[in-house]
Amino acid sequence: MVSDARSLYREAFEHFASGRDDQAIEGYRRALEVDPEFALAWNGLSMVYRRKGDLDAAIEAAQKLVELAPDDPLSHTNLSIVLMSKGLIPEAEDAKARAMQLQAQQEN
């Protein structure tokens, strides 16, 4: 039985990549039970929920990702994409602007 969060994440990602969304969600959730602050699992959960059309759950996971990785431009980019998918354009633009600001800071 796989028990560490990283292994559970990899297993969930394989499901996600193969289009097995329900199994991916279950896997990401199991990884988060082991390590609730595992940012990659929150990212994966957000992406799979977005693909399934559960935008509220996708936004919730993306916001948790931003909370855990506030200085990572990709976390804000992910949040922007999910917010845009839900039609929350001003909020999506704010998240995109934050991602761009962080990216510029990292390049300097």
C-alpha cells in the first residue's frame, strides 16, 4: 500500500494524465490526508476539478494552493485560469497580475 504523499500524488497524476478523473481526485485527496500542505496535490486537485467542470471545488483547491505557495507565480496562474473558467474575470485578472509581478521579481 502506498502511504507517503509524494507516491500517492504520482499515482493520482497518472490517473489524471489518463483521463481517470474520479480516481485522480481520490488519489489527490489521499495524498492530502497524509500531508495537507502538499502544494502539488492541491494544484492537481484544482486541475482535475476544473476539467470535470466543478469550478467551485477547483477554485477552493486553487486558493489553498495560493495560500501554501504565495510566492509561486504558477499558483496564481492556476487560480487565474480557474477563475476565468467560472467567468470571474476581474478576479482572474487580479490573480494573473500577481503571477506576472512575482515572475518579474524572480527574473530580477
